Amino acid sequence: MAKGKHLKEKERDTQKEKRKWNIINISLTAAFFVAVTVSLIVFERPTESLTEKRELAKFPEFNSENLFSGKFTDGVSSWFNDTVPWRDGFKDVSANITKLAGISLGGVTVYGGPSAVVNTTTAAPEIKPIENTDAVSAKPDEITDSNEITVTEASENTQAEETFVTTEPPYDPRNEIAPGVQTNGQIVCLQNGHYRGISLYGGGFNRDKFVQYVNAFADDLGDGIKTYVMITPTSGEYYTPKNFAEYNASQSDDIFYIADSLSDRVTSVDCVNALREHVKEEIYTRTDHHWQPLGAYYAAAEFAKAAQVPFPELDTFEKREVEGYVGSMYTFTQDADILNDPEIFTYYIPANDFSCYYYDTAYNFDNKYPFFLQMPVSSAYSTFMGGDQKIVRIETDVKNGRKLAVFKDSYGNAEIPFFMGGFEEIYVCDIRYFDLNAVEFVKENEITDVLFTMCTFSAAGVNCEYIEEIRTK
């Protein structure tokens, strides 16, 4: 009897304990949801995503038309979902969690189905030291710090010394195996202790159109105006590791094909080999799809040679650094390794005097602004003119009568500062945002030199259509 009573009391105590914990659990859960709800209502909502580099949805305008059409309620829903407080922080956490997903294929983690590029030649042949079959083995104490091996051959009458220099193969990231991921047409790989984002190149399906359009443009300009083409490879041409090579086509093949196909009226400027000589330097960004201005400097030097204009040495420019830069590659890939491995964006300001005048895309004057603009760290590449959607005219203190029109994509922005020491006047025009007949524009402004400069993706891709569009407007 006493035992049964004891069991009932124990059962009642257990039930009381369960009810207590249930109440605590419900209270904490309710408090959490209340806190989240309050934070969504009370805390400031962002208007821009720095990691995605875009403006977020705006609260819709309330009027009867929007209300009855459903646009108002849809707009409120979009605004509420897109402007969650601490949005970028939540996405960063999500990126780190997503990093745990994916399958590994020979050191390459793949999200989605990868597809190989047909007939790609982007992979460089493996470079090995040249073997000298006549060389004599040296003892350890005969090897000097300068990597020279000295071999002495003695005879009765003479003592000759012959020197062999051991040469290391040039650095070529395309010979390396690098762990990484492929996602959304990009790869993220680990090279020299840092993560690099690379856009995969599928091949130049429009390269013949580019040739056709530029040749026609040069014909329309006539003999009195010099026309140049300088196509810039993106980082994949130099930094795609060996284990990703099958997914990446050769950009240099397309660039040289275009160069060989241009008419005698057009001068092709080769910056491919000039950039290749500097792959050990920071010539491309790791976290963005653009290059570093240092790469633009080496390319601009090749154009200055072709155009036969002065070109200041790099040490004459004022060097400025933006620390903590994470560019578009994080937006494209949402890869946590890119996010957590920022870089320094370095740009250069010319020593000579210059003034910049901004116009809209129909060449209506807007205002006089600086060329180098103060931008958020995440938009450091937009330091040059704030972006692409303006025509910018630059007057310099160079008095040589040379006027340059640059028809470009965003890659061309970083080149402009290095042209300021060689031309009296520069007109910067983005082929995607130009609402005039470009041939007439060049002639009316008495321009002496025209440069088409853009990355391979634009020249051999869909953007080349804009060249024909601005020629025939």
C-alpha cells in the first residue's frame, strides 16, 4: 500500500517537472519569436547590400492603382523580405554553412553539374627545367648561394673552369593543382595561401562579329583617325589551375584570332604577353572579376608604345590602397572563403594636372567632378568615375594635340589614369551606355585616336553587338 502511494507521488512529481519545463520551453520560444518580430519592426532596415552590391527593394508607393492591382501588397512583401535587418550578416552565416555542401572530385568541389569546354587549349604545358646531359655532378660544398655549379677539370698544363647555371621554370599557376570549388560558372581556388575567384570562359562565339564591327567602324572614320584594339584577358587566362583547365577555354586564342583578322586600318595592341610576364605580381583582383590597376598599367604601357605617346613611370603616380576589399566574386559565388579572405585594392593617381567633366549618355553636360571618387570599400573598383553610365571628358596639361576616345567596358576604367600623361584630351565612353552615333561623335570632337579596349568576355561575347549599335545610330 505504502509502495503504491510512493509511486503515485513520484509520478505526480514527474508530471509537475515536465509541465514546468514545457512552460519554460514555450516561454523561451515565444520570447524568441517576439524578439525577432520586434527586431523586424523596430530595427533599421538596410537600403543597400554591400555583399551583393545592389540596392534593396524599396517600400512601394501607395495609391489606388497599386492597391487594386495587387502591386502594393506584392511590393510590401518584396520590401519586407529583401530588407531584413542584419541581412548581410545572415547571408554570411548561410555562406559558411553552404560551404559544407558539395561533392569532391579530385580536389575540386562541385556545386551542380560541371561541363567541360570542347577543344580548350587554356592549360599550359608543364614547364620543366632544361636538362644538360653534359653537366658533371657537383658535391654539396661546390653549390653556391647563386645556384651556380662550378666544375673544375685539371690537366698537366691547364686548369679550366666551366660554369653551369641551374634555371628554375617560370612561375605558371596553370601548371599547379589547386583545391577549390566550381559554382555558377565561377571557380574559387586556393593559390599561394589565398583564395581566388575566377570566371570560367566558354569561348568567343562572337569574335568574327567583333572583327566585322570594328573594321566597319574604322572604315567609317577614314584615314585621318587612328583606330586601335586592345582586348584584355581576364584572370582565368593566367591563374586557372591545371585541375580546372578542362572547364576553361583559351582567351589568348580568341584574342590573337581577332588581331590577325582586323583590317590594315586597325592597329592591334597585344597586352596578353605583357601581362603574362607579371603573373607573380598583383595584376588581377582575387575577390572581383576585374583586374587590379597594376595590370591595367602594364596593358596601358603597350598601348602607349603603339600610339607613340609619352607614358610616365609607375613611381611618378601617387599610390593609394583600400584595405579589406571583397568584390563581385563573393556576389557571384556566395563562397565563404572569398568573403573571409579580403584583399588590398591599389590604385594610382597621375602626377600631372587634369580636369574631368561628366555628361549623360547623350552628351548633355552634367557637372565637373573628380575622376577618383570616394566609394565604399566593397565598391572600390567604382573609384574610377563612379562606374560606367556617364560619358567623361578629361582635359590634361599635355599639349600635343592628341585627343583619345576610349570605347570600353568596365575593364577600361582602370586604364584611363595611365593615359592622362599621353593625351591632351580623353573621352571615356562605355559601349553599353552611349546614345549617339559614335562615328559622328568622334569627328565632331576632332578626336585623333580611337581605342576599343575591353575584356575578352565583351569583345568575343554579346557586348560586341553594342559596337555596331553605336556605329549605326
